[in-house]
Amino acid sequence: MRKKVLGILLCSALALGALTGCGESDDSSRESPDASSGEVAEIPDNTVIGNAEAKDAFVIWGWDDDIKKILDGTFKEDYPEEYKRIVFVNTEGSDFYQGKLDEILNNPNSSLYPDMMGLEADYVLKYVKGDSLLPVDDLGIKQKDYGDQYSYNVDLGTNREGEVKALFWQATPGSWQLRADFCKQYLGTDDPEQLQKYHFSSWDKILDTAQKLNEDSSGKVKLLSGYTDVFRIFFNSRKTGWYDGKDKGESQSIEIDDQMKRYMDVAKEMYEEELTFDTEQWSQDWTANMVGDGRNTNAALAYTGSPWFTYRSLGGDGKEQPNPWIENTILVRGPQNFYWGGTGLAATVGCADKGLAGKIMKYFACEPESMMKISHLNSDFVNNKKVIEMLMDTAECDKLYPPAKQNFMEFYLPLADGIDTSTVTAEDKDINALWDAQVREYVQGTKDEEKAMEDFKNAVHEKYAYLTVE
């Protein structure tokens, strides 16, 4: 069992390599350059819940409270004694999670060294292919335990040697999520099949629909809040990744799939024709357009996302005004399959209790009974085909529009089967930020397409020297 440092809770800083105290009373914020804009962004201190100095403390890291909600909501009831041991470290955001995590992984004597940690799909391979994680086999988890998971999620957690090192509890097929009231008012129908067929089955129809909304509402209701809302649709339906992740060679050339070129064209048309409000995802203005009324305040008819987006994100923070998506959300597939997100759970090589790590991982990602409880707790589209089939008749989502008679689980079931993650690489999160910066310059007209792609490749090479420019 690793040593515990007494008398202090440690928080890791990004980039500077310094340590600072953490907690609500500490206002010593840190700053780091934002990868996409070059601006300096404030980095919050970690929130640590639990006694990290206890002899039997078991530390779990995450960038938000999704993991903790399940620990508090259902795991606590089923395993009260084990729950008492858990210390949860929330880094309060995903953009700087890796920096904080990498620093603490290099400090195994820290009281906050993680026994387990959450990992996003955009960078899970960075850790799965490294030497900081244990194979799940070492935790007592065998292939039969995760045999009903969607294969794409298993692939994301598997290294080149075939060792599974991370297991996901969610599947994350994507959809277009529409406000039914605006659909009836401006598109003349609230029928999902009609909406899909006439408005969302191709990009030409999507752009035509965006034009119609903009004109008919005098610019108060737009199809999307910003063009970046469609990024995941193109990015996660590519045939080629940023480079060939299967190649074990040290030098690999940077690739730009045709889907990403198509994304540039769609984004530029949306920007030049003012078909969106030109907001960035997760910004204050982006959230405001989610709850606008389309008359006095701007509003977006559609957002794109996965099941977690439907139940967790639609409607903003819900604090200042009613959520207009409650019983008002229609789901459509759109022109192509895509996915977005998902959290893998992994145990570190320094894990203090492999038995408890295995118990938690099985609870989240393997056992049908507990996965059903998780879905009932937060509407998760859990990563188990048999459980989804059992949930189809009982699962409820209060966002869905009753007249459409859509079944949340049934809608996403075939979309989850079609997910392909063969283009995922370990560097995706950072490379995506560099791509976003160049696309922004292209759509605003400060660079042509050729220059934007050239500068993108050079920026990637500068950050990752082993990725080369042809």
C-alpha cells in the first residue's frame, strides 16, 4: 500500500509544476494558456471530498461529479462500508484534467494519488497505451464480465497487446435534439419521421432548414447556437484519424479526412449566412440560447449530443428560468451516425486495493443489476446491450415530447450498434483544439482553406514532433 502524506491535501498545478492548497477557502487560482485560443484561462483548485489521510482511504479522480453521483446515489446503499473509504477528487473541469492528473501520477507518495480515475474518450488511449494503468484482469474482471458491452467501448479501453485497462459504463450514440414547439411553429410538424426525412436527412436539407428558420423568425430562432455544435458529427464519423494510430512506427504523417474538410465548408456557410448565433459550446451565450423564448430572447431549435446530453445538459443550469426542453424534446438521427463522449474507469498501477477497484468497476460497468440502478438514477444509456433491452419498456426521460411517443432507449439502441472508434488516437483532445483554432480563422475569412490546413498540420507537428507534415 502506498504511503500517505500527513497533514496536507495536495492539489496539482498545470504547466508550472507547482503545488498549491485546495478547498473552497483557497482563492489562489492558477492560469494556463487555452489550447484553442491562446488566451490565459483560470484553473480552479481541486475539490476533495473525504479523508485522504485515513489508512484505508481509496482515492478516485474525475473532472466533474458524474462518478460521485453514482457513488452517492446507488453504490452507497449497496456497499456502505466500502463507500466510507472513498475520497473523491474533482478537478472542476476537463480542459486541464490531464495536466493535473499527469502531475499526481508522478507523485505516488501523495495522499491524493489516484487508486482509480475517470478517462474521457478523447484521451483514454493516452493512458491505456501507457504504463500507469492496471489491466482489468488484475482486478479480477474477466472477459465474460464485460461480454455484453458495446465493442467500440471495449476497443477504447484496450492497448495494442490486447490488455483491457479501462471499462466504460455509458454508451454514447449521437442524435439531433429538437425543441418541439419551434418545430411545430416553423417547420410545420412535430412528427420525428417527417422532421428526419424533410429537414435532417442530409446536409443540404439541414442548411435549407437553417435558412428558413433564420428568415421566418427574423433571426430570433436559429437552427443551432453555433457551428461548433456539428463538429462531433463530422469528427466521429471519419474514415481516417488525425494519423494512423495502428502504426507502431515513431514517425507518422498527419491526415485530414474528407469529413473534416466537409465540416469546414458547412461551418463557413453557417457563419457567412449567419445561420447560427456563432457561439462556442459550453459558453454562457450558448447556454442562454438553449432557454431563449425566440421572441424577446434568442433561441436555438436544435442541439446535438448523446443520451447524457439529453438528460444532463438540455435546458442550461435550470437555476434562473424554467427548462423549455421538459416534455418538449424530439430526437432525430440526422444525416449520419456519430457518438460523443463516454467515461472510462481505470485503476492505477499504484492502486492501494485491487479488490475494491474491481468491485467498483464491476458495479459501474459489468453487473446488470447495478447498471439498471444507474440508469434509473440518471437516465444513463448504460454500456450493456442486454440491460438496454431490459430497460426499453421501463426507462423514462422527462425531456421527451409525449405526442411523439419516442422511447429513449429504443431510439438509441440501433445507433449505438453502429459506432466505430477506429479513428480515435491518444492525442485527439489537444489536436481537436488546434483544429478548432484554424477552422475559426477559415470561416472568418482570415485564411483560405489551404493555409488553414497547412497551419493546422504545422501546429500539430510543433506539439507532437513524431507527427509529421508531408
